[in-house]
Amino acid sequence: MRVLFKDVLGYRTRLLVEGNGAPVILLHGLGTLAERWLANIDVLGEHHSVFAPDLLTHGLSQDVRFGDAAPQLRQVEHIVALMDAFGVERSTVIGSSYGGLLASLVAINHSDRVNRLVIVGSGSALHRPDRQAEVLKAVKANTLKAFHEGTLAACRRRMQNTTFDPSAVSEPALQMLLTANALPGRLEATGAFFDSVIQHARRPECLVIDRLEEIKAPTLIVTGRDDIRASWERAEAASKRIPDCRLRIFERCGHAPMLEHADDFNREVLAFLGAPAADRARAS
């Protein structure tokens, strides 16, 4: 795995990159960073070119004040520009939580650029607007609390609060998150970012839930039965509205199936992407 910095739309963008083959883009959720995918990048990179960026105002990517623009839509533009920067014409896009909303918006608004779509534990994509606003406010409160405490223990508690198995949280990812949280100006930028996301969350063009039928790419929804941020019932209902969709619900699993059930998650995704059975077996 390599770490790269790329200028995308004039913004410093950090990525974790691995592998060769058909491209896969991994999009993390709010208040986390690319290391959220540490249990998946190398395995997926055995078959694919994997790009895991820090979203803007996250990780070591640049802080951006979006003004009156919706961060959801600007970040979709940033993801498509990132593909252009690496010469990627079409890609599988995999998004966790808020990243699932962005991945779905890319698939809907830029259907010619997406081969396959994977939505992971994403209330942002699959809940009604009122429930989304409620969750966003809770995520903001938990994120800023960890910022103010400023300790590794606070970051750990925040991540563990949404998992069924607290031991699944990656310590290297926590250490990088703590470093990113300490960047000059990051606290203020994060608060402004959350406020802007919440402000625009009900805009029809920032929503996916009423446009699921527009998703043309074959889609896999992965969610945890015990996810406090994303309802498996909502995921099940959404899967019936997307034209070409399969659903996988992990038992004894919270908000991070890619961490809490990494081996099974990797096999599920590789199968969805068409990897031979023998290769999927080695993924464990």
C-alpha cells in the first residue's frame, strides 16, 4: 500500500493506493478517514486498483469551506475529478455510511462512470430525511466531543460506540485520526462542515432515498443487524427498489461490517466484483 497526495480541483487530497486491475474507489464516513479501510485495501488490491481517499475536511486532505454550496454535491464533483486525475474512466465505488451517500450520488448523477456500487451501513443513503438529520446531529456531537477531549481514548470510544465488537476498531487508524484531528484549524472546519451537511441534507438533489430506482449499476448493500446508525430494515426495503441489487446482512455487527467481519466482507465484495472462487477463498 502506498500513500499519495494529489491536487484535485485545487484541493490537497490524500489517498491510500494499492494493486492493479479494474479500479475500486473506497469512500469512508463522516469524521473518519481512509484508514477506515485498512482491513480491506490489501485484499481488494490483489485483484483491483484500489483508491481510498480522505474526503475533503477529513484525514490529511484539505479543509474546505463550502459556503452556500452543498458539501454532498461538491464532494461528488471531487470524487469524479479524482477519477479523472488518475485516468479512471469507470470504477466500482464502495461507500460506508456518509460515503455510501456519496457513492450512490456518483452512481446516479454520473452513471456512465460507475460499473458497480456497494453501499455499506449507510443511513445517509437509505433513511428518510428526518431520520438522516437526527443521525447527522448525533454524529456531529460525538465527533466534536472527541475533538475537544483530544485523546486517543476519546477517539477509541467514539469509534467503538457504533460497533458490535469494540475490538474490531483499528488502533493504527485511531492514531492517524487523532493526528488529523489535531491539524491547525481542523476543529473549526469540521464544525462548519457538519453544519453545512445538515443544512443541505433535505435538498432533493442531496438525497438518494427517493431516487433508488435511478441506480443503473449492479448494487450490493451490506449492513449490520446491530447498526445503531443504519437500519437493516431500511436497507432491506431499499434493496427491493434498486433494479439490480443484492443484500447481505451481517449478524452480530454494527456500523462497520468491513472491520467487524473483514474476511467475510472481503469475500462478499470480491464475489460481487467477479473474483474466482479460489481467489475469494484466499481472501480470508
